[in-house]
Amino acid sequence: MKWFRINSIDRSTVWIAWSFVASRKHTALWLVTGSIVAAVLEGGSIGLLLIIASAALDKNASDLGQLLGQIGMALPEQWLAYESNKVVFIAILLVVFVQLLKITLVFVVKVGSIELQRKIQDEVQGQLIRTILKASYESIAKLPPGKLSAYIALSGGFSTLINLGVNVVAASLMSIAYLVSMVLISPTLTGFLLLLAALGSLGFSVLIREVGQQEKTYAEELASRESVSIEIFSHPRTIRILQAEKYAEKLIGLKRKMVLDASRLKQILTARIPLIIEAATIGLAGALLAGAYLLMTKNLLSEIGPIIVFLIILNRLAPQLRTFTQLRAGLAGALNGTRHVTRFINEHKEPVAQINQLKVTGGLQKIAFQKVTFGYPESSSNALTEIDLEILRNSTVAIVGPSGSGKTTLTQLLLKLFAPTSGQILVNNNDLSNIDSATWLKKVAIVDGKSALFDLTVKENISFPDMNADPQEVRDAARRANIDSYIESLDKGYETVLGSMGYTVSAGQKQRILLARALFRRPELLILDEATNSLDPESEDAIQETLCSISGVCAILIIAHNPRAIRTARKVYFIENGKVRESGLLESLILQDGPVGKWWRNDSL
């Protein structure tokens, strides 16, 4: 049928959901077994109810024990000694007991299903978060944080798929029990019922397509609202400085209204389904009564019992039919939400780990850029062109030049956030692309305008991500960054929470805390990209003293516009338009009339 046709993304979504179920196969098997037992109990109790009805209404069928024996149920001999009406009463109690047992089992299966959904939802979101965190910087940086957050919310659709699957298995088993009982009562009426159900299913297809389309719209609008909201809420300072509160409220309100409208239409369409099923059930019952009346013989009393049981079964079958219909509507909704997540996971699959990745051993000796060229994917021109540059062990190197010349791009390549388009970056004569990223980045620390403070304590921000760091080591790093006295002056000292993005501290204090974080790592390469541009002269002088003290311990790469920031550098590179225009010893070049000398004199004025 047409509604079973799903595209490759949807097949991948179902496969992901199935793989998570398979990882918990024992729980899934237990749920299926419980559903089978519940269906058997349901079918047995209905069969017993049919016999009770026949015995109660048919004066010629008063021997209930004989009737039970016809279906393989043997009552204890002492029961058969009772009068027929007492046996009927006992049989009714047995039906009630079996039904209570079935209800209890169904409840246990439902609780197990909820627990399975929770665990799988946790695993799905965990995998999605790992995918986001391990995806390449180049690919993940293109996506706004709001969209990534929306993907995590939409991943709840996988839990919905699991729930639908469990419900359909249980409904299928129950339906089989009901249909077998109905066939035993009247094959003709059962065939008539199945024919009407098939025709009704075709009619539902149109409604299900509408629900699916509306679910798709809802998922897209929800993702858009999350993206816009988080982007705006992440930049409260900019919103207030630009007095954009009304614009932001209007934009979020527009997105919110679109989500609410999509949700309303989706709920209206979905609300039709149980009403249609209810109407169809009543219509079927009426049609079956009419058919039963026409098929009845003169012995009405003996036939009315099975007909009543048949209608009871039909009433019990209606919720199961509703489950199958909800499966179609639920699939349309869940798949429309989860296909965004599936597409993201497929496009950002964790790269296959490269075997025999090199590790930097014996300390950092030399970093060399050899004819390195790089262009951003979205740009038609190169950000860097044939860069040759050297950073020796325990040396201090400065890179200067006009804004937009490619200085920061060099740090992106050193941090392995991007790879050169051509040329090589050698670390101890080994190509950086062949060096294990984890071990390399442990040797590098950076302080720049993009470094972030988190909604954590000062101590946790400095030691991040080492939450069990030695407090004394944290204080030593803060002292070398000339921020210890300020931290101690706070109400809670190092236990003071800085707030989102460190909004409780000034720009200068933020940079010094970030410098403390970098020094805490005891790096072999320290990158300072405009790291002192928000500091007052006194604090900058203190930082320069710190740099002098560690210059014999690690290599330092300074990127700056302010000549004061590179006073400790021995070698300087002047980059303009992505090319090295001049390089050499700082003390020599500042005395000449080249690019470095002119920059030094102009910016020192």
C-alpha cells in the first residue's frame, strides 16, 4: 500500500530505532512474550464467556462441564457435582480472574515499554550529542546552536517509534485472539467485518497523508523557532545595546505563532481519527446486528448469546483497530521529526579512526609551515597563500598585520580545526595531519576572542574540563595570570559562579581568567590571539612579565595589533592579504622602513 512506501532517510530512521531495540533484545523479547500471554488470556476468557452465554441462554445446553470439555477445558470433578447455575457462577468468577490477570500483565508490559523507551531515548540523545561534539569543526560551525538544540528535541521521535512498535505488536496479538473468537462464532459476520475494515482503511489514507504533511510542517517550524530563540537568547548584550528587544520579541513571537498554528492544525486532524473509528464501530455494530437478524433461525434464544459475545468482542477490537490507525498517523509524525535527526547523523558520522596516528613525544621541538595554502570552503579566494613560518621550542614568535590578513586562520590550522588546502605543517618533522589530535591538543593552549567562559565557578572555568583539579594548581595559574587577587575579592572566591558566557566579569577580567585556564594546562605551545587587548597597561605589563617567565618553558605565538603586546617576541612575521610580506628579528625590523617598521611606528603613536 502507498503509505508503507518510505524513502531512504525514513528507512535509515527505522533502522536506527531497530538497532537500539536490538541492543536491548532481552527486554524486547520479554515485552513480546508478555503480550503473547496477555493475548492468550484474553482469547481464553472470551471463549469461556461464549460458553457461559450459551449455557445461560440455551435450556438444552445446561451441562456446562460438557460444553467446556468440547474445547479441551476440564473442570475438577467436585465442580461438576454442583448445580449448573453454580458452575456458571464459578465460571464467571474464573473469567473475571483471568481478565484481572490479563490487565495486570498488560500494565506490566506497558511499564516495561515505558522503561525501554526511556533507555532508548537516552541512548539516541547520547549518540546525537556525541555526534555533535565529535563532528568536524568545519561542518558543525556552519549550523546555528539553536538548530542543534532542536535536533535533540526532535530526537524524541525515536521514542515514539519504539512506542508505536510495542503497541502494534500487542494490538496485533490481541486482534488475532479476537478474530479467532469471532470466526468461531460466525465466519460470515467476521468476513463482512474484515471487508468493511479494508474499505475504511483505504478511506483513512487521505486523512493520514494530511496528518503526515502537517507533522512535517510542525517539525520544521519547531526547529526554526528553537534556532531563532536560542540565537537571540545567546546574545543578550547585543540585543540590549542595539535596542532590539521589540524586534527580537516580534521575531520569536512570529516563529512561536507558526509553531502553535501548525500544532493546532495537527491536533485537529489527529482528533478526527478516534471520532471516525468510534463512528465506524457503531456503524459496524449496527450492520452486524442487522446481518445477524437476517441470518438468525427461529431458535432466537440459542443464537442471541453468541451474537452478544460477538458484539462484546467487536467493542474490545475497536481500540486495537485504533492502534493500527494511530500507527499510520504516528509514523507520519515521528518520521517527519526524526528524519532531520537521521539526516544529521548520516551526514556527520564519526570518522573512521586513522590507525597508526603519530604522537608527539619528547617535547615540542619545532613547528614549521611549508608553503601552506588555505581557503575557506565558502570563499572563492585563499585566506593564506604559500606561508613559510617557523616556531622553535621555547621561543616567542609574533604575527602582525592588518585585520583580515589571515593571522587568526593560522591558529585555526594549528588547532587542526581546518586542514591546509596544500602544503604542510610539520611538528618535529611530522605532518600535523598525521598526528593524533587528542595528544596534540593537550600540548596547545589558546586565549582569543572566541574562547568561552561557562556558567560554572571560577575554579571550574580555569580547570575546565578537569573538574577534579588541585585547587592549589588553579590558584598558581590564576596568580601567574595576575587575576588571583581579584578572584579572592569575590564573595565566594574561587567558588563564585561566573554566569552564562562570564557575563558577571569585565572583558579584561575575562581575558585574564582565560589566560589562567591556558597556563593551568601547562602547554608546550601557548597561542595568544589579541589576548591582552582589553587589559589596562598595568595588567598588560604583569602579563608580559608572566610571558617572560614562561618563555623558556613553552613556545609562545602572539597575534596582536598593539606593539606593546609583542615586546617579548624575538621573531616577527608581517602578514598581509594572506602572504608573508616580511619576517625576521623584531629588534632589527622595527628599525627599518619595511612593513614591520612602519607598523611599529604607526601603532606606537
